[in-house]
Amino acid sequence: MLDPVEFKDWQIAEEAEKSMLSPEQWRDKLGLTNEELIPYGKTPKLDFIKIMDRLKDRPNGKFIEVTAITPTPLGEGKSTTSLGLIEGLGKRGMNVGGCLRQPSGGPTMNVKGTAAGGGNALLIPMTEFSLGLTGDINDIQNAHNLCMVALNARMQHEANYSDEELAKRNLKRLDIDPKRVEMGWVMDFAAQGLRNIIMGLGGKRDGFMMSSKFAITVSSELMAILAVATDLKDLRERISNMIVAYDKYGNYVTAGDLEVDGAMAAFMRNTINPTLCYTVEHQPVLVHAGPFANIAIGQSSIIGDRVGLKMFDYHVTESGFAADIGFEKFWNVKTRLSGLEANVSVLVATIRALKMHGGGPAVVPGRPIPEEYTKQNMALVEKGCENLLHHMKNIKKSGINPVVCINSFATDTKEEIALVKKIVEEAGGRCALSEHWKYGGDGALELADAVMDACKEPVDFKYLYPLDMPLRQRVDIIAREVYGADGVDWTPEAEAKAKAFEADPKFNDFQTMMVKSHLSLSHDPTLKGVPKNWRLPIRDVLVYGGAKFICPMAGGISMMPGTGSDPGFRRIDVDVNTGKVSGLF
């Protein structure tokens, strides 16, 4: 084990990969058959249909979800904690695994870096994991852009040909409104210069000229669909129902209307199988899907959880953003779609984030951390625990057992840690200190023991709202019960859309996917702790017909992040003699 204070993540990963089992050895270790392991270099795929068929009568293992308090802009280490917990349970001799999201090339080559955890709680093989893995994101990109090719070509042909000419080609006029095209193009980099474009410049043969846009690939509705699909049939049906545009009469135009849905599904056919990766301590971790946590579910896939719960006695998954967003969607959306109820939710907190919520100065990426965060300050920690207790209370509302994990930093003091434990335990919760970043599984034993203990307790699971509750009532109960708002204010346009969705039975089974800042319990990222006396503004409502999401927007969305002035790609390189990649976070 290397000291993460002295060595970079990619160096720790490289050392761990020297003793990594081969895919064939993993097949034997996991008890898989030859047909259930789909070869792909160091990171094979698992044939989930065959595995589920063989293990259909095996009881599910314990299901552990990992979430967090409202974070600083630097993040508080959910992925690192998820991997550390897997390593800690492995140290206890448990049959443990997990399922995490696949990282996007945008953050990997930008400021955030890869989503492989960190220190000695890290996912390997790091290079493959960070640079495309088994091609799922590329397949999504191809399927999505094929749909845009079909859309623009259809608009060009309808502009150039009469109804009679279209009929000769067995086409009917769709009358797509160029001002109401919902889709754009995608690429898996942060390219702010492509957020808004004009396409089709030239003559009649050069495409239909219109305004368009690019988004990052992981924000595609296809990624959202992959995360919630239960099998290939379900995936195929959802692709067909994707809303691509509107016609001039306000009706939906879908991928099925463009007759491109079958070809899109062909590109996506292999994406339904999770990829097998590993921790640096050599426990199995499935990687599957990577949807955004604002407009989409922000979770790894339902398929990955279904497989993991059959293969492992303890299965760990992670929710994106803080518990008011990620856990709320896990609780009321993912669980409803999958039927899989968690035994435990691990609520990750750091002393740094608690101090911020207690009134500490702003934490800004790329700038030095103010000294309040590196020196003991009991008052800030105690005040900041209000945010932690708010999230813990929400987890308890679901009936799932919470375990608070203090993700340890070197600057934390014993007194600060003891104070957090005291506050959590007085509120009736479990609290564990974890030093997985520095010590791997050995540093996560206290957390592993707390989680195993919590798994022994029964779960009295209950949803926050019934699915037949009207949309505006759902939003109101989420705002009041989860965020702590006094109510909801709708713009006239947003309320008109909400009323239309409520009146149309087609949307009765659509899930409510809130869009809100992850940096505050409120819509305002500058409001820390537990804001009081505020109302949630809803300015718009989006709909995703294939994923079956209705997204009330309490904030803006940027589907295409920008690349910063000091991006990660400046430090990444390849050894031309060995082919080894260096510089990944």
C-alpha cells in the first residue's frame, strides 16, 4: 500500500494493477460461467440476462446506498467512501461488491478529474475506467447523434420535396417546427463553444439550416434511459418514445416517428451489460451508466443493482449530489422503478463541509482553503451539524437506516470528530469515522462494522408521495419535506405546463425529477446550513418521453460544461515505450 500523501492516484492505481487478477480468474472467483463473462481486455462485461436467469432464485444481498450532506464545491468524497466501504467490508471477510457510475470524458479532461475515488480507496484499472471503458458512452453518443442526423435530414427533405415526392419515398410529412427542436448533438467533452450553433449553412443539399446546440454525452436522454431500463426490451421501447421535437401544431415528434429508433437500439444493444472493474484491494465493482444528477436520476443503473444484489452479500451503490437530490431520487424514483429497497444509507460528511454550513468563509475551487478549515473550530462544526441532521432526518422518513460517515481529513481534530459523533448519536443515529483515503480497507473497519450492524435492523420503507399524486402536489411535498421550503412559487408558464401534464393520462406514470442546485438545500447555492423562510421557485418544466421523467426546474441547467483554464489534460501523457498513461487524477 502506497502513502497517498506522497503518491498520486494514478501511481497508486498502477501499483495495485500489478497484482490484479485476470478476467478469467475473476470469472472463477465470482462463480460465473464462461458465457456470463464477455471478454473486453482488463474490463470484461457481464451478461446480466444470463446471470439473472441462473441466480433468479438466490435471495438478494444487503443493499447499501451512499449519499452526502450538502457539499462544498470541492465535493466530500462519496465515491471514495463507497470504495472504502467495499474495501472495509472485504477486510471483514464479506462477499461484497458494488456498482458505480461511469465517468465522463468532460470532467476527466477538465478540473474535476475522473470519478475513480482517491488515495487507497480507488477504482482500477484506472486508465481504462477513465478513458472510455468498454465503449458505452461512445455507443450512446452514436445513437444520439444518429437521431439528430435523421431529424435534420427529414427537415431538409420536407423542405425540398412536395407531399407527392415524399409519398414516393414512403414518407409522410411530419411538419417539424424548427423553433421547437428539443434535441441537439452530443460529444463527451466540456466544449462551451458548441453550446449554441447554426447548422445547415450552404445550399439545398447541405442540410436544413437551423439553430442547434451541443450537450455533453452523459446528459443525453439515452444515458438516463440506460440507468432506468430493466432489460433490452424496455430500453428499445423507451428509445422509441424519446421526444425529439414538436410539429407546427404542438404535437410530439419522437424517435419512433423518425423511424430511427431501431438503429439507435442497435447501437445501444451492448450497453445493457455492466462492466467489471475492481478496487485497489481487489474487490469487484460493477460500472454501469453515468446520468446527470440534476435532469436525470444521478445513479448507476437498475440493471447493475439487480446483478450485484444477486452476486454479492453486500452491494454498495452511490447517489449523485447531496441527499436532498440524489437520495431523494433514489428513494422516490429508483426504488419505485426497480422494486429494490435499501437496508442502509451512508450519509457522508466532512468536518470541512460542516464548518462551511456553520458559517465558515466561502470555499472556492482553485483557491487556498481558508484557515478556518484547517484549524479547530468547534462552534462552526456544531452549527454546521444542522445540515447533517436535516439530511439524516430525511433518510429516516424513508424508513431506511442511516449511518453517518465522517470522511477523515488530516486537519480534523479528535475534539471535532467527537463532537459530530455525539450530536449524531444524540439524534438516534450511528456515526463512524473512516480513514479509507489513507489506509484503504483497514481505515474503513469502523464504518464497515456500523453498516453491518445497521443492516441487521428491519426497514419500514415508505415513499414520500404516491405515484397518483398530481405533479404540483409532488413538487410541494418535496420542497417542504425534503428541502425545508415554506412552499412553491410557479411562473405562469411553468404552471400552465404542469396543469397540462396533470390533465393528460399519458403522463400519470412519469417520474418527478427535480432540478435544483446541489450546493444548498434551497435553490440558491449561496444559502448554506438549513435555510429558513424561503419558497422554491419553479420557472419551467421539461419532459423526457423515453425516460418518462418530468423535470420541474428550480434553477438553470447547463448541459454542456465549460473547460477551465487549468484542465486535467495538461497533466496527462503516455509513455511512448510502454504505452502507460500517467497524470490521471
